[in-house]
Amino acid sequence: MSGPRRVDRITNSVPTVEGAGVHLKRAFGNKEAPMYDPFLLLDDFHSQNPTDYKAGFPWHPHRGIETVTYMIEGRVDHGDSLKNKGTIGPGDVQWMTAGSGIIHQEMPKGHNGSLWGLQLWVNLPAAEKMTKPKYRGIKSSEVPEKEISKGVKAKVICGILGDAVGPVSGISVDPLYADISVEKGASASLKLDEGKSAFVYVLDGEGQFGSPKRQARPEDLLLLSDGSSLEVAAGAKKLRFILVSGKPLKEPIAWYGPIVMNTNKELEQAFDEYRRGTFLKD
């Protein structure tokens, strides 16, 4: 379906609690995941109150997915069963392929009390659910920022947008993940691959998206139709949003907590292995 995409659905993120008591906003999750295939979940942890996030996300398992943590403000200390450890700072990205199984923790540390980050879950195809786990740590300096039209800049984490090529590659669903800023009054037509699912999540400001135009504000999630481009225009304030797209898997989902497989039998096996201490593979 060539031509500009329309906005099929606008929803607002919903308060929820995860980890050991982290208060965050969930843009979409389990119930909505089929509409956003191959993406499973998007969480926005954004607070100026340390009591909202200091409990963090202590050690827990993942299997069958990729988790993408993108920090905007503040830091997250992390460690995992692959012996990776360090800090994800502003503009940094953690792209973790859980595959056959990984156990990790993420403990937020605000800056002057303020913390802001996003976590996206990307589904793995059935053939790669049990692939070897992999960790990618990308520093902000590695993420290119390019002006893709007058008054419009994009930081591209994965995929290609305009002249910007993201540092993350080799992902099965061939995603685009871009952090885009549009100066007030500016507009652009952003090229997108046809046949891929796509959504927008507004971070700041206000603007219009799609054809016909739909107004959106911070914490709005916009599900896009198929098409070859996205029309965007900022209003009276500078607009900032993430744009994500990827190839849908169209496979069954069996999901409980931090593990996403294709059948209930596989899901039960994963939790049984976790209980028995055989979850991690060589």
C-alpha cells in the first residue's frame, strides 16, 4: 500500500507498577501486542521522584525476546548472567537478545532526582527463540543524529532514516528505531518501508501525524496503517517522538511475565527450567 500512512489508533499510556515497585507508564503490552507485531511492549519510566523508581528491577529471567532500553535522562546500572555490567547513561542504548535465556537486573539512578527512559520488547521469530543470548551496549556518541529535512533531526538507533544509519544491525525483524525532533512550525515526510508495522510514541511537545492529520500530545501512542511514508508537523511547540517499525512475525504468542514463547508447553518448560536451575544454556 503505497502513499502516506494514516493514524489508525491513538491511545494514552497507562500507569502501572513493575519490577520491585517501579511506577511507570505502559504505552502498550500483552493485550495490545497483536496489533503492534513484532513489538510486544513499550514502557515509559519518567519521574522526578526517586521513590517511583529506586526499587528497580532486581534479578529476573527473560527468554524468547529482545529488550531495548533507551535512556533520555538519568542512569541505569545493569548486570547479567553473561557477565556484562555497567551503566546506561543519557542517550545510551542496551539492546539485549535474551534468546534461550538470560538473567539480568536493571537498577535506575536518577540525575538530581530525575529519571527518563524507555523499554521496548521485540519478539523473536520461532526459529530464533532459543538462539544464543547476545548483549549490545551502545553509547550515545555512537548514535548518529542527522538533519533529515529543514527543522527535523533524527537520532537513529536501528535501521535507516534519511542519511542516518543506526549502529544496531542484524535484528531479525529489521526494525527502525528513531528519536525524532521537529522544530515548531516545521514539517517532514518520513520514508517508511511498506509492509512493516509502525507506531509513534510522543515524548514532548505537540504535533500532527498522518494523512489525514491527527493531533497528538505527550504520552500518546499512535498506531499507523501501512504505507510508504509518514507526514509529521510540529505545532506551536517543538515536537519530539520515537518512530518504530518492523516486519510482523504473524506467529502465535504464549506470554507470561518476562518470557514470551510460541506455545504454552514451551512457556511451561521455561519456568520449570528456571525453578530447577537449568534455565541458562551453554
